[in-house]
Amino acid sequence: MIDDLLDSRDQLDALLDDALPAIEARPRAEAAEMLAVLLVAPLRRQGPSDRLRRLVVRRLAARGTPAASAVLEAIAALGDEEAAARAAAALDGLPPGGIEGIGATAIEAGWRIDAPEPARALAARVRRPGEPDARLLKLWLEGDDLFAGGWTDPLPLRRLERERDRFAKAGKATLGTELDADAAAAEIDALVRRAAARGAPASEGVALILAQLRRATGGGDWPAFDVALDPRQ
């Protein structure tokens, strides 16, 4: 489980020892964001304690490398209010991370998926800076059991459309209305809030991208979720 990844100071240091050099070797916004999400667990009820989140910021600031700065920038962009404020303050005087596009995922379009009751589903095309193609975001809410989904790797447009159609068919649903960027963002926001109102836990795939989606849609007051394994994964 992703929430078991970090529960002690020793684990934190070991994780940073492995992850920061990898970001230095291949500096990408996604890598910095993913590490930030794993370290401070935004929009999750489980995860590191507040004390450990504060330690995350201090340890990154103490490293003082561009990769550490990039992860702090990602925490400042994606973290919950307290963690984001601490990370932003810690960046003062550190070298810049030098990675463009952190926290800049954009929603380009979307499609309603007409799923059988009580399920709700949505697909969207999202783009991250510096990537050659867009990704397909897939979200599925099955009653109050699970809020499932995630996004694909970058895909050429035709492959993305085929993956979108397979997503709809897998849930015995049909492809519905196409949405522009603003309407797709509003639908994502509504689906997240519906899942929270039903008390559905988020799958790990959803939990890893909720903070990026919150920033992309402007949904700053999204509730936190429990996290559960998706048995279909």
C-alpha cells in the first residue's frame, strides 16, 4: 500500500537517497510530483504523520540540491495547505529545481461515460508540459465501494481514443457527450465530490493523481479520501 511507504525517519532518508539521484539523472516534472505525493500524501486520510511531513520538508531543504528543490516545489504546488506553505518557505535561499512544468497538468477535453446505475464514469484528455502526447484520465465510481482510475502514459491521439473506447466497454458503458476543457474540469470536480459524499475510498491509482487534478481543476477544497486496493488492478 502506498500509505505504508513512509512511516519513519530511516525510511525517509533511504527513500531520498534512492529517489533524488534518479530525479537528478532524469529531471522530469512527473517524477518530482510523484515523489512529493508519496512523501506528504495530499488529500489522503492515511499517510505520514504531521510530524513526519514537517521532517520531509526539513530533510529536503537540508539536502539543498536542485532535485530536492524540485520536490519542494512540487509539495508547494500540490500539497495540502500546511505542507505546501512549509515547502514554499523552505525554498527561500535554495538553488532552483530547474524542472519546468511542475504542477502544470492541463485538462484539454473530456467525455461523459454513460455507465449503468449506480456507477459514474468519466474520461478526459490531459497534457503535461514537455511530454510528446496527451494522457487519458479514467475515473470510475462504483456505488460507494471504490473510486477507481488513474491516467495512462502519454499516447498518440488514435491510441488514446482506442483506450478511451476500451475503458467505456470494459464497464459495460457507452461513450457519451464530448466536453470542452472547462466542462471536463467541472465534471472531474463533481465526480470527486460525489465519491467523497458517498464515502467511497480512492484506489491507489486515483490517490496518486488527486493532487494534480485538484490543481488542474481549481478544486482547492476537495475532501481527503481513504485509500484501498482496486481488485481489478
